[in-house]
Amino acid sequence: MKRIIIVCFLVSLIGTRSVYGGLFDFLTKEWLGIFADNGKENGGADKKVTFTEQELSQAIDLAEFSYNQLKTMEESISNSRIQLSNTSSSYAQYLESLPNNYTMEYDKIAQIVLKASKYLLNNNCKKAGLDDNKCVEAISTYTLPKCDLLDKCEQLNETKSSINSYRRLLPAHYADGLSKMFDLPSPKNISNSFFELTRPDMSLINEEAATYEGVVDEERNVALVQWSQFIEHDLVRTVFQIMSNGNPIECCAEDATNAPPRYRHPACAPLMIDVNGEDYNRLPSCLNYVRSALNVNANCSFGPAQQINQASNYLDLSQLYGNTDEITDTLRSFNNGELKISNDPLSPTLPEIEDIESNHLCMHNTTIDTVCYRAGDSRVNVNPYVTTLYTLFLRSHNRIAKQLKKEHPTWNDAELFAYAKRINVGIYQQIVYGEWLNIVLGLNEAAAINRNTTACNLDGKVSNEFATAGIRFYYSMMPGDLKTTKDVSYFIRQNNIIIRPMTEENILKLKDEYYKPRDLAEDEELENIIDAIVKQKAMAMDTGYVADVAKHYYRFQNSEQKDVGTDVLALDILRGRDHGLHTYKNYLELCTKTPIQGWSDFRSNINHEDLERLKQIYASYDQVDLIIGAIAERPKPGATVGETFSCIIGEQLSNTRCSDKDFYTVSNDPIFKQFVDNYSGAKLICDTTRLTSVPRNIFHVPSEKNPMIYCKDI
């Protein structure tokens, strides 16, 4: 009788754990002790744990009850003042990870399975004194027992949807082996520490410090940043958890402070900011972060959290075309194989969403005249850098379709569309592997990847490490201001060298542009942006992020009319922990095959100043988060990134290439080869804009080694 009373009481608390967290945790341990096997004398840490069918079924029943209780809490949150505003940085994050219906269903089942795994861990392992990781290893060998949840899981796995799991280079790394994040230094404090390290002394050079952005890369331009983000959109789409009623989750109050406990969803893990010693009125204390949605295992087994990837696994321009037929059909004109465009055929852009209020794919701003574009990915509107590249590939598709129609007048719309898409993807892949990869990894590494067509993971999945850390290197290189340079009409001869003076004009501030797209058809706006992108130097790939991404990322005004922005580096650190990535030390060991036994072993990869800052932040060398350690690495010779990111990015691009049966190099079709062979990034810009000249290599700034060339000569 005593046991029944305790069980009933605890079950009633499951759905409101955020209110009674400490009490729940304490009583749960006592309750689980009642049901556990007797003491450590039954095997202790070395005891082999097994589970009966009844124990597995009981864990599922309790997990389903807990999930249903959560729905009650979610209704309370939905009716509260803790709501997602469509002008906030939280809403911008939601647009970044907009889930579809399949994602919601997968996540629901995965969350229940994860809860059941936690019950098994606590009930069958804790009392026995078994190590969490060993227990999770045992739990992961069990599939779901016969029940409705198993039927739903199997049905989903049989459904051909656009949902994938990320794969892992190293096993999931959680404090409890399942999903609990480790207690490590605050991500926001880490980011702030490196941001302050790269700023000039404001008291000494106040005017200069106000506009200081950091060290620039003398060779690489902003196009490298642009294309890196575009590639990320193609391969990576991590999505947040949402409520069972479909509502998004907000973890912070309207004034950017922490939400009251009774309205704090269990999926919340916001960035909390220590405002001690700073002007509290200028700073938020809470920045939204919702934990990522989960996927079920392919064999419907118990085990640790595994995050969903809603993007396709291949470089197939899914960000432009969509990764389902349903999405693609909404973007087609169904006329001569072309994609829909805006209403200006002389300067075509992506199709516009006419009723922004009903579609909510952009942040609203009544003071700025904005448009809102539609593509295969909601992130199309995130910033002008990437929106322009979506537009170039839209124009490229329609250019190809028109040419195919002239050469093959009997082809129907479906044939023209399929062929134009295939050619467009081939052009894209050739630029990625023939030019972008050379700049990011260096010529030798890129050549090795392009030679390797056999050794790969044939399932083609994207690694969690690439998605959550590796490809995110470009944010370190992203400038806050984009400037156009204009030639003057005369030359000056100095020391027998012709110098062409330039005048600079600022054409955008990134902090004002997030999800507030401008009309790219107006006054050659697109051409001005592209011209600036290929001519302006990128920021150096280092720990110095500009303020527009470290302080003003997704900037908005809170309820007190104060500017609030989140922090991309802090979010990336937190997401790495959320996704159960191992620490930097373990990936460096994996990539170099060299044991790391202390701080001194980082010296060959990280410069002295960054290493000293890491030692001040982390209590131990084996706690450093992957992304911050890899960002701090010195670039490899001839490459943009250091040892660890080179390894992670190289592994992914190699796997993506050799697992893609439709990769452009496998085609011997003469029509395809006519369009794709010897195509370059420079030709793409010339074919799709009104620019008359471009750098020969679009990822390097113009120079004597990389001259501007006329489009008519390409």
C-alpha cells in the first residue's frame, strides 16, 4: 500500500517537474530505491544489467504517462504571457529550425523512448551502483517491447520522409549517458571572455574601438562566408522541440529575463547572463535556447538522445528546391521547366510571400520596407549574404531551362525541370569541390577527397560534429558591415605601379538585416551586394567574432524598448552540449591519433594567448568544448581552418561525395557535361547577374595573383 501511494504521488508530479524540481529529484531517488534490486552487493559497478519484458513495458507506460502530463503544463504555458513574439530573436531561432509535421511525430516518440530509458537507468542501475555509461550501453541493446509505441516507431521508420538522424564520429557524451548536459562554464561567459580579449582598450582609443571589428583575412573574401552558410543550409537542419499542440517554446519573459518556473518548459536551456558589474539596464539576463528535437533509432531501441536532421544528406540544392516533392511543387512554375520568380522578369528574384502576416517567415518591422522570400528552406531570409546566393541559383536554373527548351523543343515541362535541376546541382557540386573545398581545407586535402571515391559511410548521413560545430566556422569570418568599393576615373602612378584609388560606401549592417530581407530587384541591389561580397576581405578565422554575431545576433527590441541580441558562439557552445558532443581534446586525439595528456599538448595547435584564456575558463584541459577549441586552432598551411575542423569537414565532404550515386562526376551524358564541365564560380556570377567583371577565383579577394576578369572572356 505504501508503494502504491508513493507511486501515485510521484506520477502526479511528473508533468510539473519544473515547479517541484528539487523535491521530485529527491523523491524519485527514494521511489526508485523501493523498486531496485538490493544494494551493491548484487554486483555493484561490474554487475551485468538485464531487463525483463515487464520492466521494459513498465518503463514505457510511465514514460507515456509523463508525456501526457506534460501536455497539461504546455496548455498552461500556451495560455500565459510567455509567448514567442514574431519580432524577437527567439522567433528568428524558430525560423532557423522550423519543424515539419514528420519532425513533430518523430520527436514525440523519441521523447517517450528517452524518458523510458531514463526510468530504466534510474530504476535498474542506480541502486546497483552500476556506472551510468555501462548501464546505457546495456539499455541500448534492447528494442521496444511489443506495444503501440513500437508499432508507431516501426511505421515511421517505414515511411519515406525527409527526416534523418545525425551520425556520430564519437559516441554520445552526456552526464548521465542519455541526455543530461554536463555542468561546464557558462557558454555566454566563454563567448564574452574571447570577445573582450579581441577588443581594443576602449579607454585609450574610444573612437577606434567603437568601430573595431577585429583581424581580417588578407586573402579570403566574404564569398567564402556566403558559400559556407549556403552549404550548411543544404546539409544541416537541426530543429528545436516544440509543444505537442504545435506551439513554439519561449524560455524567457518579454523583458528578456528568465521565465517563471511554472512556465518554463522542460525543453528550455536558455543562455543565462551574469550581469554583475555591468549596467543591468543595458543587458538581458536570459536568451532563449530550446533543446533540439530527437529522432527514433532505426531499430526502435532504447538509448541516448539522437538529434534530427531535417535537411537532405547530400549536396543537392535542397535549400533551393526543397527536400520533398510537396515543397518542390510549390516552387515550380510548371511552365517550360522553370521555377517561380518575382514579378520582375528583367531582374528576377525568388518568389515573394505577399501576405507576411499569415506566413511568418520573416521578422516584422514596420519601420523598414521589407519583402519576404520563399524557397525550399525558411532560412533563405536570414541575411543578405545568403539570400543573394539562393537568388543566383534560382536564376541559374531558369537560364538552363530556357537553353534546354531551345535545344530540345519537344521536351515537356517535367523533363525540362528535372534536367535543369540536375545540371544546376552539378554546377553547384563542381564549385563546392573544385573551388570552395580548396580554400577551406587546402589544395592537398581537397585533392585527396576528390580522389577518394570508395572508402565512405554508405548511408551518407551528416555527422553531428560537422552539423553542430565543423561547418559553423564561417561565423568567425562573418563581417558586421558590407562595403562597396567604387573605382574613380583616374589612375595614380607610384613607383611604377598603377594604383586605382577606391571609395568605400557601407551598404549594409548585418545586425539590422536578420530576417528582414530587402528587395534585391531594386536599383541593382543584388549586383551591388555580390560585387561587395567578392571584393571585401573576410574576417580572420579565429576566436574574434564581430559584435553583430557576438552581441547583436538576431537583434530586436524587448518590451522595454531596449535592444536585445543573442550570441551565435554561445549558442553553438550550448548546442554542442545539448547534442552530446565530446570535448575538443577527444576530437583532436581522434583526428591526430596522438594522446592529449595536458594543456601543454594543445600548444602545437593553439596560440599562446588563446590557450591561456582557455586555461582561465576551464578547470581542466579535457573540458574544453569542441567548437571553442577548434575555432582557437591555428589554420593549417594553405587552409582556412585548423587541424580538428579540417578533419571533421573533410570526413563529411568525403562521405557526402562518395555516398551520392548522383554525384556530378558519375555522369557521361554529353548534354549534362556540356553545361557542367569547366564551370566555375566566376561564370555562375557572370551568367546570373549584370556584373561585367569578377575575380578569377571568387573566394579570394582581387589581387595581382587573382585578377579581375571580364565576363565576356569567361
